[in-house]
Amino acid sequence: MIQILLWSDSGDWIETDQVDVLKKAVAEKTHRCWVDVCDPSAEDIHLLEELFGLHPLTLRSIQDRVDDPKIDIHDNYVFLVLHRIFYDFKLEHCELREFEVCFSDRFLITTHTEQMARTFALARQKIVEHKRECIHHGTSYLLFRILNICIRDYNPAIQEWQDALDEIEHNVLKNVKNNILERILEFKKLVAHMRKKLIPEREVLRELYESRSFPFIPPAMRPYFKVLVDNMNGVFLDLEGLRDHASSVFEVYSTMLSHEINFVMQRLTIAATIFLPLTFIVGIYGMNFDYFPELHWKGFYFVVWGFMIALTAIMLWFFRKRKWL
């Protein structure tokens, strides 16, 4: 499916999906254009090659999956491969949703799968709302809008992860233990995966901003691409905050778990301490001696029981006084 935006320096604006209209505008060079192709077919690829003279390597990259972001500079356009990154909690895996961009001062071409259709539909809406800037700055402004929306799409997900982590922290403080450790480790793994995958994406944005001789991006657009770099750095800061928060929750959980273990060990130690002298006494009087004077004392059995009960009571009083109980 192809969506087409055409605009001229005089302010003429056309939104269409008719390829014939695009062919006429390109042939007569009356309009700049944005051609957005969702799930490009072989026919779509041939059309792009015919109208814009794309390099065979570019066409191959559009058709095949490219796991690493990249920038290729050709004579009449620049080719970008970028990704939106989604984390699947069930699979514990970062999913790369790839999209490609070809842009020059006359045209902007984007190709992507159906999974990215919502993002590009939102980009078209934003661009229509800012027609004046688009007409004034050209295709580089469209590129800025598309990339900025892709970056801002991380914010709702990060906020959702933050809310989930707050819930985990609340459960830890309430001493709820169901799958707490597993969920904390999931978040730590999430941050590690996302940071690893986003670093090369940020480097592409940084190169777009920092390369002063970069073709088809006028100097007036440099501040806009600085915004892209700053927004991506903001995503990294949010991920760092998630990592630190997950670490602090893990420390609280570990502290509470250690406290519970210490509490149990304390109770076991007290029980062992109480029964130790009793076991000693019973052990002594349970030995088989023929000449054991105490065996002939009347009532001594009850004296021993009284002594053991008194000894137990004294130890319990002592432990409670020291606040060990």
C-alpha cells in the first residue's frame, strides 16, 4: 500500500494514493514528495527504482532484513536503515521492527511493515498539521518528524514499565512474594536489552546531526536534529532510571528476605538453647550406672522436672528482657 504527499513551494498540497499523480509530479518536477510504502511488493520496488533511480543495493536492503542500522550516501539521495525496538516480556527478547528511509532535497521515501503502520500514520497526521514548516524546510523536516515520533513512541512504554515496577515495589513492601524476584530480574534484563539495541540507533541520529557536510540537510535544520539526539538521550536516561529503581527494589527485597531469615535463625537458636541444658540433664540421668546415689532418692524425679521447668522459664525471661523474643 502506497500513501503519497505532494507539495510545491507555492503552497500547493496533495494527498493521494494514485501512482499516476506521483509519476506526473516527479516527471514534471513540480512538487516535492513523500512516498510511504507499507509492506512493499515487487511491483512497488520496481516503481521506486523507475521513478527515483534507487541503487540496486538500496533495493536489496529494502527487500531483505538488515539487523544493524546504517547510513549509505549515494549521489542523489541518502539511504537510512533504522529500527523501532519492542521488548517482548514473554519471550524476553527485543524485537526489531525495521524501516528504511531514502531522502534527498526533492523526495522522501519510507518503507516498512504493517507493524509500523500506526507510527507512520501518526507521522502523516503531524506533517499535515505543520504544512508550513514542511513547505519551508523541505524533506528534511519530514524526516525529523518521522524520527521524532519513533523516539517519542518509547515514552508510553517506559511509563508503563515504571508503573509496573512501582507495583512490584509496593508488593515488596507489603511482603508479597509471588514471583517478585523473577519480575525484578525481568526488568533488569529489559534495560540491558534495550540499551544494547538503542545504542547503534542513537549513533545514526548523532551522525545526522554532527556531520556538517551531510547532504540534503540544510544548516537551518541542524537544531531540529539536535532535538532528536536530545530526545534519544532522554530515553537512555529513563532506562537508567528504570535500572537504578529495579536495583533499589532488589536491594529492599534482599534486605527483607535476609531479615526474615535472621528472624527464623534467631528463633531456632533460642529453641536449641532452651533444649540444650534439658538434653544434657536427661542425658546424664539416662545413663545406665549401677552406683548412682541420686537414683535412690525419693521424689527426685519431680525435683528434676521442676528444675528443668524453672531453667526454661529463666531462659525465656532472659531472652525476652534482651528483646530477642
